[in-house]
Amino acid sequence: MSQWNRRRVLKGMLNGVGVSVALPFLDVFLDGNGTALASGAPMPVRFGTWGYGLGGTSGIFVPKKTGAGYDLPEEIASWAPVRDDVNLFTNGSAFPDSSPNRNHFTGWVVSRTGVAPEIDSVPTETIDVTVAKQIGRATRFNSLTATATADARDTYSFMNASTPNTPEWSPLQFYNLLFGADFQDPNAEEFTLDPRIIARRSVLSGVMEQSRSMMKVVGAADRERLDQYFTGLRQLETQFEQRLTKPDPIASCLPPGEAPVNPLMDKSADAVRLRHQMMTELMVMAIACDQTRVFNMTYSAAFSSIIKPGYPKPHHTCTHEEPVDERTGYQQNASWFTRRAMESWVDFVEAFKKIPEGDGTLLDNVLILGTTDVGYARTHAIDGMPVFLAGRAGGKGKSGMHIDLKGGSVSQVGYTALRLLGIDKSSWGTLSNESSEVIHEVVA
Amino acid sequence: MSQFEAANTLHNCPLSLRTISAAALLMSLGSVAMAGAPDGGRIGYVLTERHWALYQTEGAREECPQGFNIGPREQYDELFPEDSGVERTEVDTRLMREGRRFHRTTADEDPFPFHDAQGTTAYGLNLDGKVSDEDFLSPEGEDGIDNQLHRAIGCISIYRGPDGTFYHFSNLFMYGNAYNRWMIELSGVDDLANDNEVTVTFYRGLDDLVTDASGKGFVAGGTQRVDMRWGQSFIQEVQGSIVDGVLTTQPTDRTKFPWSFPGIGGGFHLFRDFQLKLTLTPKTAEGILAGYVDVEQYNHRLNRNWTTHHQSYGQLSAASLYRAMKRLADGHPDPDTGANTAISAAVDVIMHQVHIVHPGQQSAD
Amino acid sequence: MRLMYKRAAPHGSSKVFCAGVLGFVALVMLAGCSESDPEPETPGTRALVSLVTAEQYRNSLSYIFGPGVDLQVEFAPVARTEGLLANSAAIAGIGSSQLQGIQGVAASVASQVLDTKHRNYLVPCRPESIDGPDEACATRFLSRVGRLLFRRALTDDEVAMHVKQAGSAAEQLESFYAGLEIALEGMLISPEGLFVVERAEPDPENPGQLRLDAYSLASRLSYFLWNSAPDDELLAAAESGELQASGGLERAVDRMLASPRLAEGMRAFLDDMFAFDEVKTLTKDSTIYPEFTRVTAEDAREQTLRTSIEHLLANDGDYRDLFTTRSTVMSPALAIIYGVPAEPGWTPHTFPDDSPRSGLLTQVSFLSLHAHPGRSSVTLRGQALRERFLCQTVPEPPPGIDFSVVSNPDANYPTQRQRVRAHLETPSCAGCHRITDPIGLSLERFDGAGGFRLTENGAVIDASGGLDGFEFEGAVGLGKALRENPELPRCLVQRVYSYGTGAPPAMEARPALDYFNAEFAARGYRLRELLRTIALSKAFSRVQNDPGEESNPEYQEESRISVASSR
């Protein structure tokens, strides 16, 4: 804090603006049965996505058994500790309809929007944005997006074609964003009000006024862009509001004590896994601390450039060029990359499971949609695609099922997710990817 | 000329180039191919790793059966036990001990037993051309190896790799600090594998070393400017020969070899009969530097660079070591007293190929 | 001889024909175009609303507040459109998380500007009392900064609004400077600063036509040439009418072209054209290329930019010679890859005549960027040459292909030439690979890190290659062939015009591009001359639309009707 800030705060406090509130002990936060906040509000349900590139090899990826207690073929053998927390949907399709199959793009875009893209841009907002509009407004961030790839371009979340939700890629920067100077610890003993925030909030209304007048002098498409910027201003306003209000204490919110040291920013699989773990840990704690209720994590881009040290080609090139091993019947190195991705998916799910919440874990109150861009990596096919759904959406969902989509659209899973989150839509997606039926096996 | 014409001219031109065979290209691009002779018969190497050469066995069973030597703290505790009830002054205790580091003496006997390294094996070179009783056998079986410093420091844990603090930090300060940059340049080389007459020049360098992508290893191909701040005092030319890829140089009378702690100027060792035995490749030179190390200069350097505090990290008692070195010294007797002034020693080194830029020369040349 | 030259497509990039047999397409002759030809009439470009880039924001702030203010600005990356990131500025939006980031930057900048260290020289007056508002002093500071930030003089109402905000914050916080800081923070996140809104006005010299108004023209020029908001002098020229008065534009453009800031501006352009944003994430497998570090990657980018700026601006060289020049600069990290000595810092370096290196294609930036982490890539290099320097588009491989046909299961094929032969022998691949692989094969004596080699896996590398009908040996031959390729300067012209006007050229810009091409050729392919020709052209300042009009609901209704009726 600069001298000026300190002086200002002190002055503010002398003037009676600063407020200090002693907070109660943690065990009185919850109601008697531990399923709701003391205020009587139920635990919020949160939604997130997880994305990786280049599918897998169905013969060693798709379980033989459907329903509960499914078997774990070698490519997903690492799932054992989380199998019962994850619904695995296999044999899904992304139907291009009259649009061309955009390599590495159509697959995940249909999984996340229900719409096949005509060109190389996302045709409409991704599912996380739809959800954030419903449940994201109340928190400091209406959504958080991160990537393990150290590349700020690797995101699967888009407001619209030209506005990606840029991922956080540096653990240190992510920490500073979440738990740096602007973080209000809900369990802090004292709540200090920063008088500057009040001043900032009133300046913000002036900026909003400028935006409104600017919208009057631009064309329709640009007005949309300004409107989006305006949404950002409103979110800033929400943040300022929150910093003027004492937050409710949250028992499971235990923010990291110190900033992480950034690890190597290279693309080797080990480095990606480590960054993924670091970003995940920060993300999950931000969710536990109710800084956001919507989140996105990229493990690898569709054109995954992860490296296996000593092997000359990155993951994507490998899927194209590696011969199928005659003995095992699959591409050994390509499968090596898929297995690394699956291990990180397990890391991700487990991170939620480690946080106690109410009488269960955070995982009980989230729903995570995991998607990829292709089915069989070697041919980049957009049939035979897997989709994952982890968590139990506050008790509305069932987990631990393997569902054969039988060639149906992957958008069914997205639609089911929306419905489990209580978002009332009669259908989702367009043309062959339009879905209006929930997959009832995963509804509690 | 229309663009068509230009295009046609160009089209014809490279056809002649295509007739050049790949073999011819190999010849014409000798600087890259590095088949036999280095470019211009010249190749430089810069020091990237450096440790006193010690022959170590598992658990030091062979060389230190009696255990390791004790250091300043242990010696102090023995000399001035805390529970003795004696009242002492700073001058008589700490300052007296500290003074011993700088006013070294062998006049009185070391009150502590000193453990020399035992056994018959050590790294090094046969410096005097003789095979005598105190000489060692090299691990490869060569006899007459002179390395009495091995006896002196082999059982002082600070010198032992890979965890001894001197072993680790002395090397770290070498590669991390351009002050310690040392390099050799071979000239007149017709063949890097065999050449019975090459010239080797020693230089100090000015620049940082280049690390690899991991940040831990070093790569060949860097550039070093010759450090002329010490005039010719560190620059020296000797003759050598290369046999089956191994360079051996003629001994020098005296060679100053930089070896300093960061921020402490002037640190060096003075070697007599300094020789190199290095296995050469176009990218690296690995092996041994050997010679008789001047004992006074060794201890002067040691005590100026390493405080008692730091020496204590690895039980190095400078006063005891001095006595041991004087006792074990085996070369260059003082003409007046007849006492040996230098001790045979060897240094393990790894060097990486480097482009050496001489004073007044542009790197772009 | 099979030629693959195509007429430069008038819009954006052209797709290279990937059919197995290419029709003969005539080379476009520029005969008949001479220096004296006047600029043809074209309808101009569209007036745009562009999001400033992080670099532009940073450059503008450092112009306003000086180099002492630390600016850690990162904006969301935008997609590359028709070869340039700059073409996306007019469609890019700001997401909520990005705005949060910008707010953080604004707060940091404002607090630095008004801290005790800076305010004495950044605030042009002293308040009556530092414990509360001072209208006069706040007005002087905020109107000056606002003008530079928003690239126009503020109206009295606007100034009053900002001063009022500073005043009430000063009262609340009992500090004049704290109040000013809060008001400045607001200005720094204002849409007026972040978006560049181009406005149109009737062109008095061409009745019925629209041109950019003076402020919009000033901004377009300044972002084009300096990658920054207009400076005080340019704004003054816009404000006074001097910019659009007779000879005013020439005076402004010549001043900007003579300024050292031109180099910064052109670095930004070249960085964009060469797709050097990719360098940020370029890594190599450290077990295969241990000598290639992050420093190497950044230095490689810097080397190419310095080589280009030195050649194009400092030496006023022929653009085409960039692909054959042996002059460059060297850094110690790069020297390791090049196998040459280099002293600390950047030093001039000339590759000898017998060196395999000449021109940008043989620099580590091009060679390493367009390769795999652990090996070279003939396809990526060929594709990059076509897309970056010839403005052509090489399509992605079609989906659903079984790629194993190109991955020869016999790993004993030692060289790339043998491995990629399958591309050319498989009909579904050959179409495209025939236009990329022969280019890349001539660069095969450079490994994935850009280092020179004569052999791969013990086999001697055959570096014969081809480009659009020319056959040659090795990279030097490729550079010469590219230098003579008529698409090379045309592509630069297209990129420069597109960069300057913020969008890929539309079909109707074709005559203007032909004119620029002819002028560029007539003036010896000098970049500064090209910039001048474009900046002074009607095609640069004329616009087709008035965004203000378009925002009028009636207008929109009308245009909808006219579109509907024209169907």
C-alpha cells in the first residue's frame, strides 16, 4: 500500500468511514445439518468446464460396460479415484450439417454451443457464458477462465465470435488476481471499508454515461461490442459494491497464504501438469471462497502442442504422423499424451473433492462439463467423441454413469447440464445438434 | 529487363549450383562440418566446471577409514569447553583462532590429530616423471601419480562432492562469475584427434557463460572476449600434442589460475609445472589440470575468500590444513631452507567450445 | 514450367489452388504504370470502431506521462484475420475479465502519475490546498490529459464532468491529488480512450463523398505510422484545420515519416505481418535442442525486426533485398545457433558470401517458428512463406484423412525429403503439399531450432527445392527466387494498406492497390515511400460510411429495405 493509500484509509477511518466488525467462529456458519449457509440460503451450485485437445483412441478409451460401475480401459485407467464422481458419455457426434467440418474446431464448438460453426469463429456464446448470465452476477467475478498451456490464446470460452474470455495463464498472476490486494477474505476478523472504492464507484457511473452516449454514434455491430464493454463496467460495479459490503463468512474458504512462484513456462507434459495443478488449486479455492460460480479450465488446446521430452513431435503432429503400433493396435505416443490429459482431469475433479462443504464436498455442489475437439485423434473424426460431466449439481445430478450416446449429438450433454443447473430452456443447439431431451440416467 | 527475363536469369543460375555434390559442400563448409581441423586451425574452450580432483569411494571407506577431520567449531569447543568454568577474553579465544588463519605457523604442533587421505589411488598426473612411494596409482592404472593435495584435503568434508560446500559453491562461483572465467585456445591444429604439435594459450575471459534451455547445463558455441585487465599475467602460451583425441601440454614454470569468491578481487592459485590433460571433442574438453600448487598462495587465497564461518560448514580448519600442506608439500624446495613450497595437485575440469575474441578483433569477422 | 503465380486477390489473402494441375496464370505485368499516373478514384474504406491494442495503449500512455511510469498492460489476444492481428481490432471486444485487468492498470497508472515523485512535473499547476478540490488546477490537468487520451479536445461539458468527479472525490478523500487520481482512473478505462471511433464528414473537394474528419484522420495516421495515439502537434493540426488544408497532410505525414517514432510504428507492423506474436509461446524440446532457450526465441524475433528496420528505414533499402541480405545483427544467445562469435549486446553481423545464410528466411526466427519442437517441418515452412510473404492461404488438411499414409511406418527413412515423399504421392495430399513442401525442402539444411546441418540421421541432406516454377538449390536460391516473385512486393503493399486502414482491402480497393504497387515499384520498393504514398492517398482518408448515420434507426431501416429489395 502506498503512503497515500495508507494515509487515505487512516483518514477515512478517523472520519468514521472505516468499519471494523468482529466475526464469529467458523462453526456457527452453517445451519444444524450443514447443508445450507447460516442465513438459510442453500449452498450455491456452480458450473465449470474443462477442455483438452485430441480425444483419444476408442478401443482403449471406451468402457465395455455402461451404467454405474463402468470399467476403466487403459487410456482412462487413471480415473479410478474419481470414476464414481464422473459421468462418461461416449460415442457422441458433432454434426456439421451444411457447415464444413472445421478441423479441431467443430467438435468442441458443438459440445459447448450446440451449433456447428460455419467459419473459424465461435457462432454464439459458449455454455459457460449462458450459465454465467444466470448465476454469475452475484460474485466478484462472473466467471474465471484459466489455462495450463501458458498460452493466453488457449480458451474454450467465448462471449461471442470476437470476444474470447482470455484465460489466466500464469499462476502468479492468477493468484494476484484472486487473492491479491483486492481480495476480501470472508473470514477475516475485521472488515475495513476503503473510502476510495466509494469514489471509484461514482466515477464509474460517469464512464457508463460516456459509453451510453458513444453507443448512439456507432453502427449496430459496434453497438453490440460497446454493450459488452458496458457489461464489463457493470461487473466492475458489482465488484465495487461487494467491496463495500461485509461478506458472509465461508468455512471452506482457506486462501493460500503466499503467492506461488511461477514454474517453467515450457510445453513439456510435466510442466503442463504442474501448471494445471497450480491453476486448479487457485481456481478451486476461488470457488470455495465464492469469488466466482462459473469457471473454465483449459488443459490443452485443440491443436495441442504439448511435448513429450525426447519425442520430436508435439501432441497434435504426433496424432497425424505416428504409425499405429502393430503389436498393440494403437498409436503409442498419441495415447501417451491422452493419458497425461486424463491424469490432469482426475487432478481437476479431485481438487473439488478435497474441499469440504456442508456435509459433503465442493464436488457435490458443482457440475463440470469436460469436452474435447475430436473422437479418434488419428483421423480427427467428429464422431465417436467423448464428453464428461463431473459433480452432482447440488444433489440434482447423479454421477458415476457411463452412457453410450449411440452416435447422437454431444450437445445432449450440454443441454442436460443446463437443465441440471435449473436453467429453463426448451432446447439448446441448432439443426442436427438441437437437443431438447435431458439424459435422464444422470438426473437424480 | 522485364520480370520474366529476371526470372529466367535466376532460373538458370542455380542449375550450376546443383551440380555441386554434397561432398563438395561438406568440404567447402568446414567451419560447420568440423571433420578434422577446426576452422583456421583454431579452437577455444572455456571452463564450465571445476573441482579439486579427489578419489572418493562409497562412504569414504577406502580413503578416510579413520573418519573426517574436525573443523573450527569442533576445535574451538575442544580448546575452550563451555563448562570449564574458566573466564576467557575475546582476544585469547576467538581472535587468537582467527589470527591463526592469517598468521600461519608450523612452529607449534597441531593440538588436533589430522587425518590424511589413505590408500593408493588418486587422480592426477605424474608431474615429476618419477614413481616414488608416496605416489598414487590412477584409477585407470597409471602409476607415479603426484597428488599430495588429495592426501591433505581428501578427508575434509567441505571439499568432497557432490555436497561439500566448497565443492559446490566454489564451482558455482566459477560459472556464475565472469571474474573466474578461464579459457584455453588451441592453434595450429591440423586434426583435433591427432596432432603432435599444437600451441595452447591460456586466457581469462570477460563474459557470462551460455546455459542451455534447462538453465543448468552449458552449451558450446558461446563467445568470450579476452580479459586484458591483468595485462599478460594470466596469458601464457605452451606447446602440446594431441594423441587419439587427448591433449597433453608441456609443463609451464608458473601459471596463475583465477579462483575467486564473488566480490573478492585477486583470488588465484599459483601452479608450478602446470599441465593439461584433456579429452577433446569439437564441443567439449574434459579432463585434468595438474601441477604443484604454491602452499602459501593457496592458504592466502583460501582465507581471504572463505571466512571461518564458511569454512565451518565443512569442517575445514585452515590452521590444521596449512600444517598438513606444509608437511605433505612435495615440490619446489625453497633454495634457502630446502623446505618444499608447493604441493602436487589436480583439478577436474569440463570446458565447452567457445569463440574467443581477441583484443582489437571484431566478433563479426 | 509450371507457374503458380496468381493475381493478387484484391481482398485479403488469396487461396492457393490446391488442385493437382494448376492452370497457367499469367504474371501480372506492371507495364504502363508509371510514376505520373494519378491515383484512381476508389470509394475508400469503412470508418471503423477499433479497440486499441495493449501496445498502442502503452505507447500512448508513455507519450502522455513519460517513461517513468511503469505500464504492465496485457490485453486479450485477438485472432489473426487475413494475415494481420490489426485487422481484428475493428471486431474485437472487451470481456469482463479483461476490463477488470484494464481497471487494475488504470489504478496503477493513476496512482503513479499522482504520486509525490511524478505529480510535480506531470500536473502543470499547484492546488490552492492539497486537502481538497481545486477546480482550476484540476481543469488544467484533466483537459490536457483528456485531449491526449481521447485524441480530441474535450468539450466544456466533458471537462466540467471530469473536474466535478475529481472534486467530489477530493472532498471525500480530503486530498486534491487523490481526487485527481480517481478521475484519471475513470478516464483511463473510458470507452473514449479504449475504442477509436472514426467519424466521417462530407468531403468539400468531392461533393457527395465522405472523408474522415480531421481528428479521425489524425488517429488513423498516428496508429498507422507510430502505433500510438496522435501527439500534441498532430492533434493541434487537426484542431486548427491545418491537417486538411492545402499541403497540411503532406506536412504532417512528412514530419511523422522523419520522426524516430516511425521505427517503433514499423516494428509493430512487421511484428504483426511476420506473426511474431507466436514467439511468445515458442518453445523447443530442451532434450533435442538444449541450446534453444526463451532468450534465443526473443532474440530471434528481435534480430529479424532489427534487420528489417535497419534495412528498410535506416538504409532506405529495397524491400525485396530483405530476402537476400547478408547483413544482420547478432546477440550472444543467437550466435550459439548460428555458430558464430558474438559480443554482449547487439552487434552488426555480416554473413560471408559462402555462408548458407542470406535473407530473412534463413534467420532463426523464421526457421524455428515454422518447425516442430523437435524437428524441422517442410510443410510449415512452405506454408508460412506463402501466407506471410505472398499473402496466400494454404488450406488446412481436409478432415477425416487417415494421416498414416504420410507417416511412413519405416522410421529408417533418414531425411525429411524421404518422409514427406508420401505427401506428394498421395493424391489427396499432393495438391496442397506440392505448393508447400518444395519450398520447405530447400530449407532442410536448417534444423528445427534454425541451426545449420549438412546431414540428418547420417544421410546427406538434398536441399533442392522449388518456388512457383523456379528450381534451385538451398536457402540462398530460395531467397533469390522469392526476391524475384512479383507477389512479394504486392503482398507487402496489401498488408501495409490493410494495416493502415484497419481491415482487409475490399474488392473495390483493387485499383488503389494497383496504383500503390506501381508507385512502390517506381520508387524502388522503399518502405518509407510506400507509407507516404498510402498515407497521402485518397484511398486512405476517404470513407464509405458515416457510423453516426448508421446508428440512426431510420437509416438502418432504410438500408435493410434497400438490401432486401436488391435481392
